[in-house]
Amino acid sequence: MIIAIDGPAASGKGTLGKRLAAYYGFRHLDSGLLYRAVAKAVLDAGKPIDDRAAAIAAAKLLDPAHLDENALKSDDIGKAASVVAPIPEVRAALVTFQRTFAASKPGAVIDGRDIGTVIAPNAEVKIFVTATPQERARRRVLELKGRGDPVDPAAVLADIVKRDERDTNRAEAPLKAASDAHLLDTTHLDIDAAVRAAIDIVEATRAGRGRG
Ligand code: C5P
């Protein structure tokens, strides 16, 4: 079984994906890490982030099986990832790994922007996670404060809005809900409630009760 979770930056889809995968005993892939790793490789090579050739070369050389999540999770790398992600050759270089992962037995949970639309359009369960930009910024600020990082709440919100805009308006694999995705608005849900709602969606689909 494939569970595809898509949604905008800081919507909580990563945590949701991890928790769903643990619940069902499935493998979990945070596909954002792939684009983040490409961006980091470009920057580590001393190239500007808008160097297309460097981004394409980095994507082709990437070993997706060995990513250092801790080194990739900063907001700066997230922003840089959204600059390399629209490049078709970058996306193409990352497709096979994601599709192979999606076919993992007994199942896989993959989260990202285009999982239900491009990577796994046949996924049995598709969930599109949303929350208002203000709520997503609020959660991100709490997370950064928890890590002891300096925080400028207005800048966090501005970054989220900018990243949404880039991800939604690009030509290649834009952020959008698949027509058969279940919408899960977590604005007023804590993570436990969001996980329960997602499990209900999976169970309803498994029971053949249809979507909705
Ligand atoms: O989900 P995360 O914030 O880690 O993603 C970082 C960036 O990578 C996103 O803003 C987006 O531009 C890109 N991305 C993508 N397709 C995916 C996952 C992430 O384009 N499936």
C-alpha cells in the first residue's frame, strides 16, 4: 500500500508521515530531503543556488539512500531547495528512487508536494495536508525556539508565504492536491488529532468506504 501525503511548507506532513508509517509498519520517505540535499550540495560546492547546471549535476550524483537529515532541516536549506526543485532535470533525476521506494513492501508513506500527482498517482490513499500560513508560521517559531535558535516571527511567516508561492506557481510538478486526495486541514488540530484523522482516512479507504 502507498500513502501519499502532500502539502505546503511546515504543514506538519513530515511528522504525520512518520507517525502513520510507524502505526502501519510501513517505510517512510520525506521527499523534501532529496531536494534539500541537492540544494546543499550546490551551496557546499561554492556555487550560487540559481546555477542550474550545478543543481542538475548534484541531483544526478545524489545518493538518496544516505541523507543526513539533521544537516538538511534548516529553513535556509528549505528555501534553497525550493529554488532547485522547479528544474525539470533535477526532478527527473529523483523520480526513480522515489517510485522504487513507493513500491516497498508491506507499504510506504511518502510526503512531499507531488507524491499524489506525479510520483505515485496510483497511491491507494492520498492526503493533502493544509493549515493557514499563520498557524504554520506559529508552529515553526515554536520549533525554532525549542531548538534555541534565534527567531524573527515576521520573517518566518514571510518565508513560508514565499515558499508556498514558488511551490504552487512553478510549471513542473506544482504543489496541488490530487483530484482524489482527502483534504486534511490541521489549523485547529494538534499532532495527535491530526494523526487520528489521517488514520481514519486510511481505514475508511481500506474498508472500501470510498473517499471523502
Ligand atoms: O517538504 P520540505 O520543506 O522539506 O521541502 C523543501 C522544498 O523541496 C519545498 O519547498 C519544495 O520546493 C521542494 N519539494 C518538492 N517536491 C517534493 C518535496 C519537496 O518540490 N516532493
